[in-house]
Amino acid sequence: MDSAPESRTALPPWQALQRQAEAIESVHMRELFDSDPGRFARFSLALDDLLLDYSKNRITDEIREQLLELARQCELPTWIERMFRGEMINHTEQRAVLHTALRDPESDPILIEGEDVLSQVRAVLAQMRELSDAVRSRQWRGYTGQPITDVVNIGVGGSDLGPVMACEALRPYAIHDLRMHFVSNVDENHILDTLESIKPETTLFIIVSKSFTTQDTLVNAKTARKWFRRVAGDESTIERHFIAVSDNVPAAVEFGIPESNIFRMWDWVGGRYSMWSAVGLSIAISVGMDHFEAMLQGACDMDRHFRSAPLEQNMPVILGLLGIWYNNFLGAQTYAVLPYDQHLKYLPDYLRQMDMESNGKSVDRRGNPITDYETGPVLFGQLGITGQHAFYQLMHQGTKLIPADIIAPITSLHCIRDHHRTLMSNVFAQTEAFMRGKTDTEARADMQAQGLDEAEIERLLPYRLFPGNKPTNTLLFRTLDPRTLGRLIALYEHKVFVQGVIWNINSFDQWGVELGKQLAAKILPELEDSNSIDSHDASTNGLINYYKGLRPDK
Ligand code: G6Q
């Protein structure tokens, strides 16, 4: 299946980029802007109102061309088609990768093992509409006849982070007499804190687990069921209060969820790519199915752009290749996502999983260890305004190169003039400061203006210099509506895919996550009694025995 050349580093564009990386070391982005007034126009792209300005990067036309040539030689266009057509590109799990089918249910049929994927998608969307409409219109009643006031999503990782992020992002579209809660941590404080504020008779629990075997989720779900039963008593009341979303229907039924309350998902949707499926049920309930479908439409806009735009005008491709440039040629280890929209506060957490779980791999598609190039970076981030007063210091004056994406809306729902203009002044100031830095002459002039004497200026000067030359992409859009959110998330999904193709890895498995699940399942029975354990290494034995010795219920 993989006919691309085995060694990425032997490819001519890879080698050309290595030479260009050496050459660009001595070039400051200030010079690139000074010598080229058309730089913004040539290094920016738009999809409707979504603008990507990537001119503040340490690149030239030649570098961009070599990056695009690298993509061609890694057969990126073929891989894009393979994904959209439903080929088994997740080869280590023998699965297709079809989150894109979730947002284009009216496209040409896609068959997996003879079954039409899209008709299944349409059926689940209809089921989601029915339930979300019923809950929102107060027709869905709890066992005492009262409407639902609280929805609790119980799930973890891919079954949690998307709904958490999207419900917050679309908060202005939510109805206010319906409160959304998310429980992911098996630490009992998470569920206990949540249960404290809700009533069984007006609560709907959604248990989200693709596998329906994840311990953390099952333990939380059992606690919720026990708490509910203690008050509601009768088993038949469960049906008005517990919903499941899963690919493992028998396990959900065994847990006690009636089959009519189970929403299917499928093995061809990865957990971290699943908020477009019934995993997003809490989003649909919160903002309504029309808005949920607008979000799907936004993602579909980006899918079509990704599939059809030439590589040089293709937003996910450009974003992905810029990441490759810093990660593989300029030595960056990290990468920051800095949203300036309060409602995108969980976006960095969401993208951290998407990026690091997808591309945190060191074996290529042929099973060979990757020894001669880096794969996925460490992604971090926070709301930009918070970050400015915290970790931006390191980005401006530390020793590390941290490329960043700055994301901001042109207007917000309320758009109070003073607030929004102050916000945007920070967006523009930061991208400019990262790029330009502050020179010796500028720093001196600043201090002279402050009235410092020459000796003081000389003493302080080294600390007041900013090297600049720090790369940023800026993404601007009209407002954070459901369609824009869909576009934004799909942009990053495809960006991660582009990078996985260049690195020749499978971005869609997650054996590292599976390992944690297996190890915990093995240790859990060892914690049952108070016997001393010696089946592990000395440290793990020591920790388990220390815990057993001190826990109150020994
Ligand atoms: C996502 C990962 C992981 C997964 C959780 C929950 O891509 O595989 O985050 O979503 O471990 O798994 P379940 O949905 O099966 O409970």
C-alpha cells in the first residue's frame, strides 16, 4: 500500500530543506518583510472569512516550494484520497479512517465490508435530533414527570475532550436552563462534586465509551447509576435517565442501558476524531441539532477544501508543512496554540490530544523504528491573554524556539467595543513583537524616553533586548459560530494527518493509550487485599505496598 520512498531523509527536497535551514539561520524575518512589501499577500490564505496569515514564518518562496515538493514526494495527494475513500489506512488496527464521512452524510456512498456507512450515519443523526429536540423542548421527562435540567457526560479522552471543548466554544448558542456537566476523572471527587449540584429526577446521564470497557468510565457510570437508584428505586426508571454512546452495544446493554437508548458509533471513527458522531450528543443537546449540523457543515467545508485545493493553496497542508519545517529542520521541540477567544479555552487541551496521540509515534508504516528524524512535537497552550502574563516570557526571551498559532475572532457575540479592541490590540502586538523583537537602538530609545541615565541604560540594555524572529501563524475569522468551529477543528485534524504522512507514521492508532489501560487492569486486582506485592520491579512494589500500608480501609 505504501509505495512512497522508504527513507524520508534521503529525499532530494528533504536534503534541500536541510541546506535551506542552514542558510535561513542568518536571516531575520524583519529583513524578509523589509525587502518584500507583498509578503502578507503571498503568504496568506483564506477559506471564506477564515484567514491564515503565515507570513510571519522563517520561510522564503524557495523553502515553501521545497516543503510542497516534499509533500508531493511523500505522495500526500494519494494519501488524502485514500482517507476520504475509506481505505484501511489505519493499518495496525485494520480500520478505515472516516470521521470525514460523519460530516458529509449526503455524499456518494462509502462501503465498509459491504455496508453503506452513510446510511448508518444518517440514522444516528436522526436519532440525535430526536433526543436533543425532546430534551430541549422539555418533552423528555424524568421518572417523576419533570423536565431535564442537567446533562452529565461520563467519558474520558476522546469521549470527553471534544464535547467539553465544543460545549464551551458554543456556549452563546446554548439554552441556559440546561446545564452541561462532564465527568472524566475516576478520582471520585470529580463525580461526587458533580452529583452534589444535581437531582436524580431531572438529570440525564450520557455514558460515552466507544469500547465500553474503559475502567475509568465504567467506574464513574456505576457510581452514577448507584446514586440514581438509591433515590429512584425502580429499575425501569433508568430508561428516562441513562443513554449510552458506544461501538460495543452488547456491553452497554449488559450495563443496563436499554437498547433503544444506545447510540451507535463505529470502529472507523477514532476516539479523538469522534465529536462529530453521537459522541457529540451533549453538544447537540446543549446548542441544538441545527447548530450541531452547522458545525458538521463547517468541517465539511474544510474537508472539501482539503481534498480539492492545490497543495500550495491548501490550508491544512500549509499549516502541516510549516510544522514540519520547524520540527524537522529548525530544531523546535514544542509548539503552542494560543486562542484569544475566551470560549476557546479548552481548545489547547483538545488539540493536545489530537496532535500528540496521533503523531507521538516512533515506528514507521513499514514497522521500522524511526531513527533519523523527529515526529510529533510537544503541544501546549492556553488562552493568549492568560499566557501573555505567564509563559510568553520564555517564548520572547528564553532559549527555545516555540512556533505558535494565534487564533482570534474579529467580533464576538456581545462585542463590547473596549473589550474587543483591547483584546485585538494584544493579538496584533504579540505577533508583531514575536516577529520583530526589539533591537539595541529601539531598547536604548525606550530607556532614554523613560529618562534613564546612560550608565543605567548600559547596565540594563542586555535584558531589554528581544531577539524576535519567532514564528507565528495567525488565524482570524469573523466570529466563533458553529460553522467556524467546525472549520477550525477540521483544519487541525487534517494538519495532523498531513504531518503523519510526511513522517510516514499511522496517525490513527494509539497503542500508548492501550498500554495504560492494560497495566491498570492488571494491577487493580492486586489492590483488593492487604497482602504485600512482589510481582513488579522494586519501585512499583514499594509504591503499591506503601499505599496498601497507609490506606484507611486496609
Ligand atoms: C482516543 C483515544 C482515547 C479514548 C479513551 C476512551 O483517540 O483512543 O482517548 O478515546 O481512552 O475510550 P473509550 O471511548 O473506548 O472509553
